[in-house]
Amino acid sequence: MKIPWLMIWIGALFSNPVMTDCNITSLSVTCEESAKNYSSIPTSLSKNVTKLYLSNNNITLNDTDKKVLQLFINLTELYLNENAITVLHNNTFCNLSELTILDISSNYISTIEQAAFKGLNQLSILYLNHNKISQLDSDPITSLKKLMILSLQDNLLKYFDVKASFKLITLNGNPWNCSCGLLSLQKWLNTSNVTMEHENDTLCAYPDVWNKSSIKTAPIQKADCDSRGSIAITTPSTSAILTSSLNSSNNNIRSNASHPGSPPLGKTWVFLLGVLVFVLSTSLLIFFVTKFPLWYVYLISYNHRRLKEYEPEMSDKEFTTDLSTFPSISNTNEQDSIAVFEQTHTFVLDEDGFIEDKYIDDPGLTEEV
């Protein structure tokens, strides 16, 4: 493990060949490294640093920065505002158990992963203002048990659901949608002991009729939200039933059986019944065919029958009639016609009762003709 750290230290030394400016006292070690065009956190800092100022640089908090931060176990204040951070990854500050102030404002943060603040057991002040956060889950915030001050000013938040015991929260400068999705936040603001800074400036952006109302006092009707919530709960289940009916008729029947009070779905049950009858009929047919094959032998097997035997000799009348059906051939006498007819219509009954054409078997016939 020492070799990778050595390589990181050497790389950072050559990429940022500057001397760190740290003020060491008996109580703290303060390093001022702001506005030095750093692209990563310098590794030449004292490992005993307690206050670290890295504002106005180009730090992104990549994997290398995360490893360097884990060395500063005594850090109590970290200022990373005005950098180039876009994502707060999991376990970024996991080793900073003594950190109380974290300032990552004025960046480009749009994503905060679930375990981004894991390990910050003493954090009391968190600045996330002036970023591009459009959605913030409550879990990363509520995991900060000692958080007292939270600033989310000037982001892109429309909704925010949080259940924590803050003392001060800043929410102005966001496009809040004062609909049912904001009801939980409004209730929390009015029932908890939290103080919302710039309350008169924290206004609704939607709907337009409430764009001058504070999100804390906007007239969101709980009764309307309850009715919409019930519709929202019912609609997915109905959609799921329709989808499952197309995929599996058996699953749909079980679903309807478990909900006998549900309304009928038009003629869907007729289609399902027809599919069920077809499947059962086909299964029974296959079963009988495989288990009892004798019943259909006489229907499928081919029965050989002897051809009907005709008299070998034909009457003169029939013979004359058959001759008249042949087309007349010029320059041919009567004897030649009779000879040709005998050659082409000579049939012999075989022993098995089938008629054999001697014209095909006699190789010399062609020469005689």
C-alpha cells in the first residue's frame, strides 16, 4: 500500500510544485490553499491539518482526491466552495469523523449519492447552495444526526422531503412546485422547530396563481392530495392487471380472485376465459393422443385398396368409339392407326391386381415404332 501512496505524492508534487501555506498553532493547523489553480488536493499538506481552505480552484473530488482526504483524520473544517465538483460520490468523506463544517457551495453538483456523507458523524453545518441539484433524497441528509444548519439556496429543487431536527435551513432561489408533492415539506416546516431563512423570499414557482406565496403558507389542500393519492395508488394496480392479462391469463385470474370487489375490466374476462378454454382443450387433446394412440390409427393410417378390375376385352362398339375420339392424322391408313392404338394401350394385369403398362417396360417398342 505504500508504493501507490508514494506515486500519488510524487505525481501531485510535480503537477502542483507549490509550497503549502499552513498556520500552525497549539490548537489548530490551518492551511490556506485558495485560488492556486489546483486540479487536485495537494498531498504535501500536513496530515495534522484541522482547517483546510481549498476555495476557488479546479478540484473535482475524484478518486485520487478521496484517498488524499482520508489522510486528514483531524480535519474539522473543509472549504471546497468555488471548484469544479459535479458529483458527490459514496464515501467521499468517510474518514473525516471530526469534521463539523463542510462547504461545497458554488460548484456544479447535480448528483449526491446515497452514502456521500457517510462517516460525517460530527457534521453540524453543510453548505450546498449555488449548485445544480434538482433532486435530493432525504437519506443522505437524515443520516447526519448532528446537522444543525443546511443551506440549499439557489439550486433547481422542486420538491424536498426531509425529516430531521435542523435549527436553520435556507431554501430560497429554487423553483418550488407548490402541489401535493410539497405537502410533506410544508408540514415539516410548520410543525418542527426549524427556522427557514429568507422565508418571504422562498416562494412558489408553480402554479402561477401562487407564485407570490411562501412555500410555508401556500394553500395546498390536503383533501385534494388525498383523493389524488388514492387515484395514483389505484391507477398503477389497474395498469398492472391489464399488463398481466396480456402476458399470463392464469396470473390475471388469480389477481381477480384475490380482489373480488374490483370493477370488471370490460370484456377482458371473456378473452381470458376463451384463452383458458383453448389451453385446457389443447392440453387434453395432446394428453389423449400420447396416452391412447390406438383410437386414431384408423383415421390417420392409409388403407390400400385394390383397383377396380375392368374386362380385358373391349366390345367392338366401345373400341370403335374410343378410336373416334382420336384426332385424324393425315397420310395414315386404318391398319397403321389400329397398330398404334394397340401399342399405346396394351395393359397387362399383374399378379397383385395392379395394371402394368407394357409400353414403359418393353425396350424394343421404340424401335418397332
